[in-house]
Amino acid sequence: MPTKAEHIAQARHNRSFWASFPLDSTPFPDWVVNGIFYEGVHWAEAFLSTRGEHSDTHGQRLAALQRNKTEMGQIIADLDILKQESENARYRCYRHTPTDITNDLVPVIDEIRKHTETFLQSSSSTP
């Protein structure tokens, strides 16, 4: 089971990946959207690791986050937005525009990251 530090490193790695694409010219906006979603997944998993939890599926992760609504309530909805957009890119061949990504998705992942980092910094738990 990955540690909190490993999930944080993976979230940051995923951010470096998706941020490396030039949004105005990349032929791979679907990979940008998927990278954004999986950055969010690892922020959620970093939080869950402080509770001794790990999820193997998106459903398990949602259930675990629901059990921890007090701390992570807002990111449940935010992560679902990113999941839906990732599925749109993967399964429905939706082509997100640079404006979609910049205005709609980047603020969502930034909120997940900020909320989770704030919680992790104030948490004394270190699993």
C-alpha cells in the first residue's frame, strides 16, 4: 500500500505530466484531462492514507471519502467532476478545448490540491 508521501509524489508527478502539454497546441487534450483527474486521485489517496485506508477502485475511494466528509466533503464533488470529464475524454471522445481545461478543470484540481495539502499540513498523522 503506498504511503502518504508516495501519493503526494505521484500527484505532483501527474501534475508535471499534464502541465507539460502546451494547451493551445497539443493534439492530446484528452491526456491532459486524464492527468488532471489522476492528480486528484492521488491527493485523495494521500488523505485516505492518513486514515489507514487505501482504495483499489473509484467506488471504494468515493465510499472512503464519504466516510470522511467532515474533512474532505468538498473534494468529493470536485473529484467527481474530474472523473466525469476524464470519462468524457476517454469513452465519449469529447475534445476539451484549452479554455475548458484552463477555466473549468484547472481551478477544480487546484482546489483539491490546496484543500488536501492544508489538511495534511495540519494533520499530525503520518502513515
